[in-house]
Amino acid sequence: MSPLVDIHTHLYLPRYAAWLRSRSTAPKIMTLPNGDERLLILENEPSGGRPVGPQYWAREDKLEFMDRHGIDISFVSTANPWLDFLSASDAHELALGLNADLEEYCATSPSFESSSLKRLYGFGLLPLVPGVPISALLECVEQIATLPHLKGLIMGTRGVGKGLDDEALDPVWGAIEKAGLVIFLHPHYGVDGSAWGEKDNGHVLPLALGFPFETTTATARLILSGVFDRFPKLSILLAHSGGALPQLSSRLASCIEHDPVVASRLKHDARYYLGKLFFDAVAYGPEELGFVSEIVSRSARYDGASSSNVTADRKVGSKRMLFGTDHPFFPPLWATEKWKSVVENLEAIQSVVGWDEDEKNGVRGGNALTLFGLP
């Protein structure tokens, strides 16, 4: 059986937390009169921020969480908002420092059992902010590629200010593809908050709908831009099981086919490109996971060749799905409880109709080891 591998787990390294504490506007870490700290990621957040503490930056806390839930290996990434709030020069300097810090964090972590594997690996950062020179982004890609315990990089959806379909990013996509790094695409801004209305529903609508819709839009824009045609070996892992993209992929394909602006732009039907993506399994339900794997599996039907008879097969699609927890967000209300993000997502994997034990073991860890080139 493969080890249990968590590919969606976050942290704020001490260097990053110090930046947040120094700020007077969001994103920031505030100290309350009683000494407790609260994290405010966006202005006007419901509840005035969330409790923050060592679980965000202490490695021993991350390992304790892993041990408590039977997680063998984690791929950690800086949580949003990354470097979006900094100037280009500060973002560049901080990215280089945080990548070096994360390498140290992972390289000095315990080994997994008696193997050559470490228990912690990481996703680095690029200084994706307006005004940053492309040379600075390429320098950080090169740095990440030389750090043995960083296997990819996490990024948001805004690029250098114009979104990820900005052609100015083509040299960056090329460098990432050449280095064989995995991009973990993660939301932060959601969608227009006016859509949520005036009723106080806490964080529910922005997190349950806004985040996945942001990922859906960004990935659709990447597809429409032809990035996957120009860089066919680019590996992108989508947070939250790809948002609404699997559900809307046929509608997307139909809209492209009927629009003269884009109808002849791509080499393939839009549904083909879903088979080039990877998806975390942070969906909380077996039906959702099964659906995503089924949609992904049919991608070869749309490659433009003589494969129109390809049958959707959930077992095939499962190979592009990977377990995650979203730790340290969504903690249980009581300290004695296990985290539902672990329990419910593992139960969902176990209960998918159409997956045998081989597929379930793959999603729990084997697929991650293959994707990141670990033995």
C-alpha cells in the first residue's frame, strides 16, 4: 500500500508571518489585547479574522497533525495571499528567502520510515506581482528547480496583474515546463462579493463557491489562451477538485465552437485539456470525486484523432487525482476531534463507486509519488 500523501496543506513560515505582523492593513496578523493573534487575509472579513498560531508555522505542529491522522508525507505550500500585497522588489527578495527557508524546513524533516523519502516536501513561490521583471520570475523558477525538496510552486490566479492568460508569462510557463515542476493553482480573491447579498452567512459563500469559481475561471482562461497547446507538458494541479470546471466543460466546449472569435484558436476540443490537468481530492463527497474522475477520463475522446469511441472510465480518471486536507484551515471546533477535512475526504475516496483498491491507493498517495517523481 502506498503511503498517505497530503498535497494540499499550508503554512506561513516565520519570515512570512513577520511580514504580516508588520502590516496595518490586510493581509495582516493582529495581536488582541489578551495576547492572542488573529489572521485577517482580506479586508472586511466576517468575524474580523481567524485565530492563528503555531499550527501555521511550527514544523512540530505540522508533524503532530500528520501523525494524529496517519499522514505519512506532506507537500506544504505557503497559504494565500502569497506575495500579492508587496512591491515587485520586495516580492522578489521575499520569494527567494522563503524558497530557501522552505527547502530547509523540508530537508531537515524526519525521514519516512527507513526509506530515502522525507516526510515533508514543498511548493515554492514566484513573485507574481505587477511590475515584476520576467527575469526575476525566471530566477525564482531556476532557484526552485535546484532545491531538491521543492517539487513545484504554488500560485494564485492574477499572474502579474492581467491573469494567467497573459502572453507575457509564456517564458515562465516554458521554464516551468522545462524544469519539470508542478504548478499548484490555488484561489484567493473569489468572485465579486456583491453576489453574496447582505445576509450574514459568515465565510460560507466566499469559500464554498467563490474560491472554486475563481479557479474555474482562471483555468478556462488558460485553456482559451492556448497555453496547453504551446506547453503540452506543463503540469498543473487544481485546488478543490477543479471547482466547477468538470461540470461546465461541455458547455465551455460548445460555447467555443459557436464563437467565431475563438472557434479556430485551439488544437483540440476544450474537454481534451482536462485530461492534461491534475485535481486535488478535496471535495468531501464520493459522488463528486467519482464525477470528476469520469469527466477527466473521457478527455482522449476529444484529441482530434480517431479516438471518438473512448469510453469514460473512472479508474482512468482517478490517476489524476490526489488526496489533500487544506490544513491548517477548517479546524475542528473541539481540540479532541479529528479534522473533518481528513476524515471526510478519506471516507469519500474509500466510497467512490467504480474505483477498486488500486485506484483508491493511488489517490491516497501513489499518484502523488508518481507526479512528483519520488520512489
